[in-house]
Amino acid sequence: MQHSQQEDVASLKSFQLQAVHRMLAFNEEAAMTYDNEYKLPPAGSSHNQWKILIYDAACRSIISPIMSVQQLRRRGVTLHLLINSEREAIPDVPAIYFCFPTKENLARIAQDCASGLYQRAHLNFCTKLDRSPMEDFAKLVVQTGSFDRIASVHDQYLDYVCLEESLFSLHKNNSYQIINSSKTTEALMESTMTNIAYGLFSVVATAGQIPVIRCPRGGAPEMIARKVSKMIAEHPTLMRKKASLSRPLLVILDRNADLITPVQHCSTYQALIDDLLKHNANRVEFQVVQDPDAARPKMVNKKFDLDPDKDLFYKAHKFQPFPEAIESNGSELQEVTVREQEIRSKTSGNTRGASTAIGGGANDLALAVDSLPAMLDRKKQLEVHTSILQAVMNQVAARDVPQFYELESALATGQYKNDLPKAKKDVLALLAEDSKGDLEDKLRLLVVFALTTSAKANDLDEVTEAFQEAKVAAPVMKYLKQLRSMHMLPSANDMLQEMSISNDAKVASSTAMLSSLMAKATTQATGLLAKATDKVSGMLGKIHKHHATVVVENLCDSKGEDETYLYLDPKVKGDVDVAKLRSTALARSPAREVICFVVGGGSYGEYQNLHMLASDKRRISYGSTEVLNAASFLKQLEALGQD
């Protein structure tokens, strides 16, 4: 337990939680001592007084993944309301505002103060309040005579959404499309780059350590990197902080350097949930058949809120191959059920027999009974995952996902060794099978083929025409051809993923392990694979490093991209000469904290792959302008093809 607490304290999510807790305590430093829920004074007491939380939709997205309604209540929040909703006056209670400093939000706050809706207003902006809107706001409250209603104003720098300890999003929708569209004006591009830089600056400011920034030269990553470096250098509080021995490494990458990962089919539990089910901000939704034997089976909606950090099963298995997650769920559920039955049978009636069986004493029996509620909670949690695994399995089986996963993996890892005719033949064969996959699955395969081979335009046209809905694929393929003609795509060889399991012995052992777990999984209480063991046989034994993983590893080990990537240090004026750094005898201390940020959209598959590099000595955090699944990313590619 102690180890997990130490991990939590150092995470980006815990830093953000501390900042939100402090904000809910009216930004009093004393609130820092109440980060532990058990030390918190009762809600409504003098040190934890009642208050109302007013936020906009964007700031609600920031709070909802990290604090439940119950946790807000413990912090004295009686009501939490949207700023643009109709709200009743509660003049004897203070209000905490948490929102973006937009013209509309500032006008609404001034109106609330003029109307005397709340006792005092404590204003917290999730990003910097610039001088001009601040002066306009000050004029508004002075004119209405409500200046004394403003208790405090704070820039919180919390402009990012923490989905879990090591995963964050800036929630900038359609970011890839905006950055790459020919219709994007210079003014829109500049404001987009600035907004992304503010979001990344928020991440740095919350963590409180000045990073070294690395990025490829040119394009959006360099524009953002330079803006972030300047913001840090001009921030007095950050610059005054005492530097730790090992500084964080902030790596900013361009989505265009790897378009395969966001469209490629995946094989791990969490990534499949995001790919195949409705999944947003850790909430998963799907439909199940209530009574399959009925004449007219009824579909029922299921909705679960997952906590990737506190849900023990999810935390342990989210990065595992899907078949392993199924097996683990079955065995853990069986173990808990047996233990529960053992305690219940021994405590009902025959107490003397129970004492001997459970441990030979009344104390042991009492301990077992006391552990029952926690065990039942764990069983309930496992049953939730059984239900989710079943929903994912239904989609995997219906769409033959493993066939697409295997073929795309073969293409992405260069297994065709420049044998374009064979690659084209295999892709055409799978596209031609009506029973395999849906339109989206086939379009994803088509995109992976276009990106991983040196296929000429006529080959791409032939494969596109084989697609049942060629008109759906046409805009996406048109956009990819444009990128290729403008030399904005890496070569097919550069884009290939690096295999980290390559020898036959390892693949053979993986296959043997797969056969073994399939045999076990079919006998588990869940019975998930009873009818579909063959469907997931290709989802084990293949681990390959994606582009972001390779780049981050090389930068950490001072090789590969280390020679060519821009090196910015906010503590140093101008660019750092990497060649000089490499030629000096002084060794650079290894990065213990790495933040990898992708401009233009990230995915759970990329997040999971990057965590191959995480260890006891190195924490990896992953973020992006937005976290999206393949369907959302394809829509942006399609829109760009229609420009």
C-alpha cells in the first residue's frame, strides 16, 4: 500500500487534485494539510465551510474525472452549477467560480455580482487572464458597484484533463484537422498554437518542475515548444523554484510522423474498450441482451464509470492483451466466489466447525467476517469487468477484429519485406470478405496499407476500388496522397514499427501460452470464450514499439533523434547546441520523469505502447491535444480530403 501511495503523490493527477483542493478551500495554503480525506474537517465547519461551485463546461470536464460528487460534498460544495444556467440567489453562501476567462464568462460573473447572487465571489481561471479582458472586467464590476463582492482572483493553470495518473488531454477537438487544413487562417493557427502551449504550460506549472524540451525541427511541435519555453522563462514563481537533480523531459511530437497508430486495430483491454465501445472520460456504455431466449429479446443499456487508478483489476490488466484480461477476470472471480461461499457456509449455523476450518479460532472467524464487505465490493467490481469484457468480446467476434489486427501488424512491422504484390493480395482478400469487419475496419486496413507500403498511386486506386464503399474511402485516400506528394509523410520504411519480440522461440512460447490460457478461459465461470476462442488467437505474442515509444527511448538514452531534435532549456537563452552537449565529457543525468505530448491527437494504443518504457526508475506520462479513437480520427482525415 505504501508504494502505491508514493506513486500517487508524484503523479500529474495528484498535483492537479492538490490544486483543485486548494481552490475549493479558497486558495488557503493551510488546505494543503487536508489532502488526505481522513484529516479533512467536517463539511460546514469553520475550516471547511459550505460553498457553491460555478463552472463552465470545459472546467466541468477537468473536475469530473478526478472528483466525484461525494468528494466535492466532503469539500463543502453544496451545489455545482454551470455558469450559463439559470441560477437562484443564495446570498449567504460564498461562490467559487472555475472557468475560462472568456468575454462571455466574465460578463456573466459581473452580472452575478451586480445581482448579489452570492455572498462573495472567488474567481479561479483555468488559464491566464490577460491584461485587456481583466481591465474590461474591472470596469464592469466598478460601474455596477459590485467590486466588493469579488473576494479573490487567481490564475490556476489547470487547462488540461487528467484521465488517469499518467494520461492527460487538452480537450482541443478536431486539432489534427485544424492544424493541417488549407482553410485554416494564419490567425486561427496562431491562436490554436497559443492555446495548446497554454495547456502544456499548465501541465508544467502544476508539476512545478522546469523541463528540458525536445521536439522535431519545424512545424507545429517547434512552434508550441518555443511558446512553452518562453512562458516558463517569463513565469517568476516557476523560475524561482529550486531545481531537482533530475529534470523532467518534455517531448513534443507531431501526429503526422505516425498516422498508423491512431487507425491501427489494437489488442489490449483498455484500448479495445475505447475502440469498440462508447467510451468517454472513463465512462463506458454499451447494450446487452436482457433475455436472449425470449421471442423478442430486449436490449438494455449498461453504463459504468471506471477508475483506472483505484479499480484494482483495471489498473492491473488495462495494458494486457485481451485474452489475458479475460483469463484473469475468470480466475479472480472464481477465487473470490469460493472464498465468499466458504465464509458464508462456515458462519451459518455451525460456528464450531467454522472455527476449525477457517483458522482455528473465533478471532480468525471474526476477521473473515469483517473482510466480507471488501470481498463483496471486489466481486462486484470483477462482475462489472465481466460485463465489459463480454461486450468487447461480442464486438471482437462480430467484426473479426483479430484478422485485421494481425494483417495490420504484419504490414506495420515490415513482415512483407517489400513484397508489395503479396501485401496487396492479402489486403484485397480481406477487403473482399463481406462477413469480415465493418466499413470502418476495412477503411483502417486500407489506410495502414497506404502508409506502410511504397504502393504507387495506381495500386492504391485498385485497393480503394475493391472497398465496398469506395466513395467513403476516396476523401481519406485523397488526403494521404496529398501528404505523400508534398513529402509530409515519413517514408514507408521510416514509419514501420520496431519489433521487440522477433525471434521464433518467443513467438512460439507466446502461442503455447495462448493455447494454454484458451483452454483455461473456456472453463472459467465467465465462459466468455466458449464460442470464440479462435477469434482472439492472434492477439497475443506480438509486441512492437510505435514511433513515439522509439523516439522517447532514444532521447532518454541520448541516441538516434537526440542528434537532430531541437533542445530547448527555459533556463538558457537561445537554443542549446546538442552537438556540444554530446562532445563534452559531462554525462547528462537520465530523465526520471518523461512527458510525451502528441500534437494532433493521441490514442489509448499509443499510451499503452509508450508504457513499455515505464519502470521504477522512470515515470512516463502521455498527453495529447485530444484522446480519440480510430473512428474520430478517420472523420478528421475525411474532412481534410474534402477541403
